[in-house]
Amino acid sequence: EPEVTQTPSHQVTQMGQEVILRCVPISNHLYFYWYRQILGQKVEFLVSFYNNEISEKSEIFDDQFSVERPDGSNFTLKIRSTKLEDSAMYFCASREGSGSAQVLAEAFFGQGTRLTVV
Amino acid sequence: QKEVEQNSGPLSVPEGAIASLNCTYSDRGSQSFFWYRQYSGKSPELIMSIYSNGDKEDGRFTAQLNKASQYVSLLIRDSQPSDSATYLCAVNRRRALTFGSGTRLQVQP
């Protein structure tokens, strides 16, 4: 069964360092997302990506964050200068559908990357 | 007012009983509604989607939607200890899902 895969599963980084989290969405999906979940808190939307550009972002997704689809399969989240409060589980998700159909499509999540900033 | 509200629980039910999980949402323009299950330290796993008022059944799970009351629920019949997890309600109006904080379900053997 197709699945969203994320690497690495766990990343430890020093405050101020750059990290890149990687995701391979399901192959026929068109919409890609990053969410994060701070320990004990709810899943929060960061950014959505469609047709090689950001389609929506939350207030959390500030200038230190960027996303990219460098090739036909990978989807990455870069955090330029990590802070202690960036420590969280980061989930990538993907959905089928285009245009208005996207809102009805089911989103499937990867297993997550646990980011620890020390 | 929170966009998606769920009782945090824990909701404790005996094995074999029906577990009833509830969710309310604030945005009347929401178009699609999802239930996810999340085990501790794991990612959300899709259980059900529902788009129209009424009930939708899939195996032991039944999702119910009432758009007039802005209410979504999930019933789990014949609850098993393996159903013990946090259940996340997610609502979609624009491009992304908005999640509730989840209800922790404990099924007692």
C-alpha cells in the first residue's frame, strides 16, 4: 500500500543550526503539507504546497521556514536557524485531488520526524 | 472559541462496549470532516472521512455528521484494548486540516 515516508525519524540539532526534513509523498498525490506537533499539544498546520508553490501557510511558518520540491519525488522542510521551541514532531502529509476537490480528499501522514533542538 | 473542540478525556470504556467520541467545530463553511487515530509517539492514522449529514459506517466505526449543529462524532462498537489511543477530529474548509486536541480513549480489558 502506498505510504508517505519521512527521513530522518529522529534529528538532534544545536540551537541556531539549519535542518532539512525530508518527505516522499504518495506518488499520484498533488497536495503536500507539513504539520508539527509539540509534545502534549495538538497537530498544527504549517504549510501546504501545490504545483510547485506554497498555496497556504500558517502564522507559525515564518521566514525561518522554507519548503521545496527539489525533484519529482522529494518534498523538504528547511528550518534555517533552529530555536529550542522548534522541538516537535514534524509530519508530512499528502492528498489527491486538484482545485476544489482537494478539500474533500483524504490526507495521509508520514511517520514523522522527531526534531530535538538542544 | 476554539476552531475544533474535543473533550480531552480520558474516556474509559470496558472491552466490548461502544465508545462515543464527540467533536464540535466553529467554521460553518467547513466541507469535510475526518477522524484520525494516534498512538503515543506515532503519526495520525486516518480512520474515517465524512462529508454529508447523517451516518457513515465502516466496520466497527460509525461517523456521524450534523452540519446544522456543527457536530461530528465517532462511534466505535465492540471496543478492543487495541483501540486505546488518542482520537483526533479534523475539519477542512480551506486547503489544510484543522485538528482538535484529541480525546484519549482507554479500553479496559
